[in-house]
Amino acid sequence: MSMKMKTQDLSKSLKKYSNKWVALKPDTSKVIASGNSLGGVIKKARESGISDPVITRVPKDYGVYVL
């Protein structure tokens, strides 16, 4: 059984969040929260109504990054 993976190029939209934690809305990959601490980003995302956000840390030097 093969699985199809959805791919998206987020390099342009995440570039301004360099070296920060971001929470993405799972169905659209829209940034719903960002910050320097993981806990703070999770809290902001949940306060915005997203109970299961996709969380990632954006590298300082953005290049190829697989999420």
C-alpha cells in the first residue's frame, strides 16, 4: 500500500519567522501563532481555536527543510 504525501513549499511564507517557533493550521498551513517559546506558541494556537496545530521551528538560515 502506498501513501500519498501532500507537499507544499512554505519557504516564502515562513522566511519572516526565521529562528522562531510557528504553529500552522493543519488544513491550510496558515501561520496562526509564532514566538520564541514552544509553550507560548502552543498556548496562542489553542486560544485561537486550533486544538491540534502543526508545530515547527523555522531554521535561522532557511534552506531546504522537510516538515
